[in-house]
Amino acid sequence: MAAGKTAEQIMVPLNDYNTISENATVYDAIKVLKESFHRDGRAWYGHRSVIATDAKGQPTGILTLRGILQAAGLRDMEKDLDFKTESWGWYYIKRLREESRLSVRDVMQPLRLAQVRAQDGLTDVARVMLKNKVNSVSVSKNGKTIGIVRPIDVFMAVDEYFE
């Protein structure tokens, strides 16, 4: 694919993302994500995800808009009569209420789940995305995460393959 392009050449640098503590609530993440959409004074500029960090500020995961929407979907189960009628449904709903403050860590995709090296080619990136069924792949260099590759990044570079 794309004549020699590497993950590092097509990735979005990590510092281009807003960050949030992995201990923050999903509600806090929603606010950070909304703010990121208007970065640099532009409307709808930001990414559809934020980078989660540990207590030392090191990146540990990525929380995507899809992850947030899936977390919100868990809340809808509480109102679903069909779900409540299942024998295990009441137990699950009780647990959901008890743990109503979902943290970013609960719904983020760990960066180590799907990784490529900076020098890996687009074929490798696409293979990792497909194998792990993810839309974000972290890029590492010298053991440190330096960026994220999204499907749009692969798509924008793939046209060279067909030239």
C-alpha cells in the first residue's frame, strides 16, 4: 500500500489530542471532547477522541466518541422493559446504579491493545486495525507512544496504491 508510507508519516501526533485523566468520569470526558471540537477557534475542528493519561501524565488509552456513546447505551438498558424481565437483568441494573460514575478507564481503549511501530507500513497498520477490530492504532517509537493512526489517515494515503 501507498509506496513506502509509514505509520509515523500518516499519524496524528499525540500532542494534537486533548487529554484527560483515566480516573475522570465519562461526563468529564464528554465536556473535554466537546471543547476539542472548537480548538484553535475553529468549528468542529477537533478529533472524535481524547487521550487518557495516568497519574504521571503518561498516555494509557484513547476514549473515542463511539466509546462514550456505548457507555451511554448502558444507561438506556435501565429503562428497557425487555432487559428488566430477564432473570439476570435486575442484578445487572442494580450493579449499574451502584457503579453509576463510570470512569474513563472503564470505557477507554488501552493504547497497548492495538499498536504499531513508527516505521511500520500502511499494510501493517491496516492489518492491526482489522485484526483487533479497532478504529485507532497507537504508534510507538523507542517504546514511547507518539501518535494515533485513524482509518481516515490510512484512507487518505491509500490512493497512492492505486496510481
